[in-house]
Amino acid sequence: MDLLLTIILFLIAAKIGEEIAERIKMPPVMGELLFGIVIGPSILGIVAPSEFTDMLGSIGIIVLLFLAGMDTDISDLKKSGKPSFLSAIGGVFIPMIFGFAVAYFLGFSKTESIFIGAILTATSVGITVRTLVDMKKLDTSVGMTILGAAVIDDIIGIMILTVLGSLASFSIFGFFGVIGKILLFFALALYLGFKFMPLIMRKVQRFRAPEALLSFSLIFMLGISLLAESIGLAAIIGAFFGGIILHRVSQKEIISEKVYSLGYSLFIPIFFVNIGVETDIEAIPEVGLLALAIILVAVIGKIFGSGIGAKLGGFKYKDSLKIGIGMIPRMEVALIIARTGLKLGIIGESVFSITIVLVMVTTLITPLLLKLAFRE
């Protein structure tokens, strides 16, 4: 199929899907995924996965994580305190351990089981935030704890993805080697970035060339992603840290707005539509038991893990339950981990398709469970 026609079809599917999702008060990404499935080989067969859409989607992941980094304030993480940190730790590692154990018990290899556990780690707090705003509960201690925990567990989830994607074999030496690279990259990138980028951006802002600030920001985003790849890390870890660095520059709002427009008008929607296109829904019924088990582990693991963390952080049982429920939704990081596992040949189409179902189920049930939990 002609490349330009492919882009046109992907963007039409993305925007129609987003519009319908917004109208029924669901995250736009749900519409992108569903319409990707509809136009892909599973239903209509209008488009098929290709290296071209994979390439555009890969840029979409980088832009998405760059924007996530720009929204991350290191000082806010310090303020979020003990309850957020403990909720994040519990909410990442309990579901991961449960997911690994269930997958291994059901016959998957250790490597596959590790990836399945990793898919369950990171929370996507967007649907929770929208629900809490509607209930006027976002500015409560519970709401702020959920926000802080979600940011922390996203960072941990991205680091887990980098470790999994970088290891040829899961040896203990390889594991600590990758962790060491991440910490060294993190320290050097942030130190040099915080020191020099504000000055560089002030100089660039004086350029007379049109959109020089945006162009240099994109050069920086792609450059730091390439640097991360060159030392054996995932490009997205570089993009994420690059975003954190630009959070500190005075031109942050201008840059964020321009990159957001570029990303969400083209690259990011193509990434999520492409995931839908790659999804084989016929593979789901073949693994019904696994699908049910993974969804149950995803829900129970987050409620238990984040809830226990909140309780240890000083919350009462009822508020700990609310925090656990608020951490249930999975979205972007889960999809990225699943796609990485699929591309590496570690997980199969069935697990990838189950991840799509997991995203949809956790997104749909969280608002209902939150409203029940907050009912006095």
C-alpha cells in the first residue's frame, strides 16, 4: 500500500477513535487501539503492519516518553513523600511477582513469565485522575498520593522495560550491569543537562530561523535517545530523561506545547493505531484461562500491593483501598513492554492480544470501583 495512503488511513482511524472515546468519557488511546483492530487484519484487513508504520510508531514512543519527562518534576517526587513511594513500590513489584508466578505455573518459560509480570507493573493514572476530578476528590490526600505513586511507578516501569529490552540473557551480572548503566546515564544526563541546557535554550531562543526552539528541542530529544541506544539502553529512557531536563528550562511551556502538537497530531496516534493493527484477536479465545488469570492478577495485585504500601505509609484501611483501586489502570507502558516482548520474539501474539484486553478491562472497571470506594 502507498505510504501516504497508509498514513492517511492510520490518522483517520486515530482521530475517529479518539473522538468517539472522548464522547463516551474514555481515554482517547482506547479509541486508537479499537480502530486499529478494526482496520487491521483481524477485522476489515484494510491495512497491515509494516516496517514504515513501525518506524513512525517508534518515533511516537520517543515523543510520548519525552513529553512524560517534561511533565515530571523531580522536586514534586520528593514532596509526594513516604505513602506515594511505598504505594508505588508495592504496586510495581507485587503485581510483577504475582504475574510471573501465575504465568510460570501455567507453563510459560521464565523469560516469558518475567515479561508477563513486567506488563503488569506501571499504572496509567489518566482515567483515575479524570474520575477523581469529576468527584472533586483529586486535591485530597488520597488523590495526591495516587498522583505521586503513579509518577514513581511509571519511572520504575520504564527502567524495568529498559532492563528487559537490554538483556540478551537474564543473568544476575547482566542485570546489575544494565542497572548501573541506567543510574550512570541518569546522573550524568541530569547533571550536565540541568547545568547547560537553560543557557543553550536561551541562546537558541534568540535565533531568527523559524521554529528554531522546536527544531533544537527535537534534535536534543533524538540525540539523547540515540546516546542511550549507543550504550545499550532503550531509546525511550534517553527521551524520558531528556524531557526531565527540559522541565527545568524557562521555555518549557512553549516547547511542550509545540512538541505535544507534533506528537499527538501524527506520531503518537500512529503508534497506538499500529498496536491495534498488530493485534490478533483470534488468538485471545485460545488462551481464555490465561487472559482471565492475568486480568485478575493485574487488578488484585495493584489493589493489594499499592494498598499495603499506602497502609505502611500511614493511611487507614479504607483510604488504602481507594489508593489501591486508583492504581489499577494499565495503558501506555504496558503496551510498550508487550510490544517490545513481541518484537524480541519473547512473547507470542496471544499474550500481546491479552495485553490489549487488559488495558481495556482495567480502564473500564476503575471508575466504577473508585465511585463505590468513595461512597460514604
